[in-house]
Amino acid sequence: MTAIRLVVGLGNPGPEYQKTRHNAGFWLLDELAWDYKQSLRAEGKFFGEAARASLPGGADLWLLKPMTFMNLSGQSVVALAKFYKILPDEILVVHDELDLPPGSARFKQGGGHGGHNGLKDIMAKLGTRDFWRLRIGIGHPGDRNEVVNFVLKKPRAEEQTAIDQSIVAALAVMPQAIAGDMAGAMKQLHTAAK
């Protein structure tokens, strides 16, 4: 069992993006920081906002929100991971997922990027796709040409409620996932957040 040492929430910086679907990773990371009683602070050398939480047993967990805009997220992830010698399988990236409906959340290791520019850049900069992901469902507009417009808009009220519920369900299993029991965390989450 490999413990998670870095949790990255993906999103775009700036108030105009704050409530958009593409920022689901930021939403979860903010809640996770709150759970660990940490404040994210701007860290220039990591191109983002970061916080360090102490886990039971004395291990450190890094929380990171890249402030580079989505398509350059890898720059921030690699800067922190290299500095603290964190391996790809010790990284969990939280991101919005078009292929899951609002209200669902899924863990996954490896795989493609599905057109997600944040994942695409992290894979390119890390040189591997073998990191963990937590996919927060936001639904799909139904037309590929509408995707960019869709992810940069606010969810409808009922979608936001469903997304918030999936984030709560994901947060409930995060201690288990971070401790390295991904199988247990997956089983619980995939049953709870359909």
C-alpha cells in the first residue's frame, strides 16, 4: 500500500472561474484543506497555492492548487513533487470529469486524459500517466463542440447540489485513500456516489 503524499486540485485561478464546472478539483481541495485545518498559501516556487498537513504517524501530506491555468497544471505539480521527492503513485489529482454525471465521483489510477488539458499537461511534465485521479462528475453537454463552453460555465442549481454531494462522499473516504487503502476507499465511494 502506497500512501498519498500530494493531493492536487485542478481548476483555473481568478474570480471569473471560481464557480465554473472546470474548478471542481479546487472545490474539493478547499474542503480538504478545511478538514485538515490548513490554509493554502501562495508558493511562487510551486506556481500555486500549497499547504502541508501532518498526518497521524508523522507523515506529511501536501495540498496543492496550481495557479498556472488548467493547461499548464503540470508545471506546478512537477515543481512540488520534485522538490519533496514525491513519486507519481504518491500523487492524487482531483479533477472535473465530463464522462461522469453530476453526483458521481470515482478513483482511478493511470489511463488517458480524455481531452482534459490539466491531465494532459501533468502527464507530459511527469512523463507518466501512473498517478491517481479522483474524478468528480460534471456531466457532458452532449456535443463535443460545446465542451469548452460547458466546463467554463456555472452548473445549474440541481447539478451543483449533486456535485457538492459527491464531494462530501469523496471527502469521507479521503483519509482511507491517503493512507494507501485505495481499494477500500474505492469500494466505499463507488457505492456511495453513484
